[in-house]
Amino acid sequence: MTYSDASLDALRRTGDELADATVAELFARGEVGTFNTLMRYVSTAGAPLPDGLPDVAREYLEATRTPPSWVDWAEMEKARLFFIDNNVHISTALSFASMPACYVVPHVAKLLSASHGLKYPSKRMAETGQFTVHLMQPDAFEAGSRFIPAAQKVRLLHASIRHLTRENHWDTATLGTPICQEDMIGGQMFFSLLVLDSLHRLGIHMSTEGAEAYYYAWRVVGAMLGVDQDVVPRTLDEARRFLDLYMVRHMGPSEEGAHLTKQLIDLYEEVVPGTFFDPIVSALIRHLIGDTCADWLQVPRTSWDTVVKAVPHLLGVLETIEDRSPLGAWALDRLGHLTTVLELSSLTRGRVMHYAIPETLKKDYGITGVVPRPHRWTPPTSTV
């Protein structure tokens, strides 16, 4: 698939027809509050929809309650095993690379800062972490799972932000349709390819098969979030071409990006006990996104910037233990799982995130044995 400025310009003008129509009807009838209240009781797939749910919402939920027919379930299982093996590293990449990457796109940072629900970084990070954990469960697409309802709600959340910003003097001519197809694909790249890039930068051993499966899983996610699959990169090489072009088109400094990054750093400094390790948060962000982007986001330079570069060596030692010792592999996987759960519980404060539709914006805007390593995955070469 070939991407150009012209093809991406077309994607900037396109939203999500189904979700947009659903949200517009909910707002027109004053039924957003009713929807949010009733949908708090619908958090698992296959649960009966409550009485009183607006008809347009019921129709949307029925139409989006199953995954795409083209899903390769063997590939999804590979992705789940990849996540189990790398969960703590993936969490690190999501927190300290994917989110800052969002902030280095000025119009995305502006949009994130405009919503009451996204004003608080703990909520945004909790929603993202919980969503990823739901996705990587073995029963993610079966009755009783939490992933499908979460995806349905997030899709409507995106549509509601499009709806509200259009009514609050959003400069569509300059900034494009809010949460347009180009930005949704860009976000999909941030949470897939950029995570793989970050794991590579941290020195994490990944097989090509595992990396491709992880990327595939996020293609499935994109489809369930309303991303047009006819224009989504199918391979990691195509993903590289798209992401390079997207970032060259849009990345840069902004007041909102710097503010959101400061909130993110402050949040994780609160999560980490004591103050001695506080600078590692800024150092990790700078290591993963690079000095130019870090400077744009006003990430402070610290004495830990050099120390963090030793992280790949430490992780290499741990991976050697994992490869040569089944017991060691089990222990490290359990440790990774517990670390992820602890981080997520700190962010959610024990609550379930419900992904409600915002009704207003900020006033300013309107496994055994020693298994030989497979071929190691290396990132696709930059096209820029």
C-alpha cells in the first residue's frame, strides 16, 4: 500500500459514519446521560442490554457486538502469548513512548486537552492500560469478557469528541476532522509499531512472528474502533511508511503537548514510592522518544539520562535467565504480570473504567525446556 500527502489529506476529512450517526442522535434527543447511566451495568460481552436504552444505541451495540469475520484466531493467540511474555515492557512502552507520541502531534494534544474526561492523565492511562489488558485475555472475544463492550464504548467516546469539537469552534480546515481516520490509524501505529520500536530500543528480544502477531492484534482493535480497513497498513513495513509520513506531516511542539507531558511525568512520579527514582520517568521518556521530541514536550534533562541507557544490558541479563531456565521464565512472567497489575490498580484506584461519553468539553474550547531463540525481530527501516 502506498501513502502520500494527498491520500492522507483525504483521511483527514473522514470520521466514523456509524458511530458518528449514533452519537449525533443521542445528543439530539438528549439521551447521552441515559446511555451513560445504563451502560455502566453493561461491562461484559453477552450481557443483556438494559431496558430503557435508547433505540439508536441498542442498534449500534447489536451491530458492533462481534469481531470482524476475517480475524485469524491462531494469530491472536500468538499475540496474547507475546503480551504475557512482555507485559511489563509493553506497559512501559505504552506509558513512556506511546502517550508522549500522541502529545507531540499538536492537534492531537489540543484535542486531548479539550475534554474534561481526558484532563486527568491517571484516567487516560488507566483506560488505556485496562483496555490493553482486556484485549490480551484468552477469552477477550467470548461471552463474559470485558473487551468488546470496552471497544464499543471507546468508539462512541471518539465519536462524541468529534461531535462536541465541531460544535465548539474547532478549526476543521486547519486541524482536520477531530479523531479522523488518519489520526485513528496514527494512534493504532503508536500503540503497535511504536511499542515494538520501544521494546527494540530497550533491548527486548522479540521474534518476528511475535512482533507481527502483536501488530495484527492492533489491526483487529482498529477495525472494532471504526478504522477503515481498506486503508490500514497490513504489514509492519507498510506501517513504517505510514507512521514516518504521519509524523513528518504533524509532529511539533505545542503548549498543550508540554502540559500533558508534565501531567504524565507528575503522575508516574507519584506512583513510584519516594523521590529518588523520580527522574527515571523523564529519562525513560527521553530515551524512548528521542531528544528532539522530548525537547518539544519540555521533558526535563536529568542525571538519569545516561543511566537509563544501561537498561538494555540489564534486561539482556534477565532475558538470558528466562531463556535458559523454565523456572526463571515462570518467575519473570509472574513478576511482570504482578507489576502490570500493580501499576494498573494504582492508576484506577481499584475502580473499573467505564469509558463514558463526555457531554461537555473544557470551556477553553467549546511455557518447558530450553527453547532456542527464533530469528530476532528488527524494526522496518525508516523511510525518511
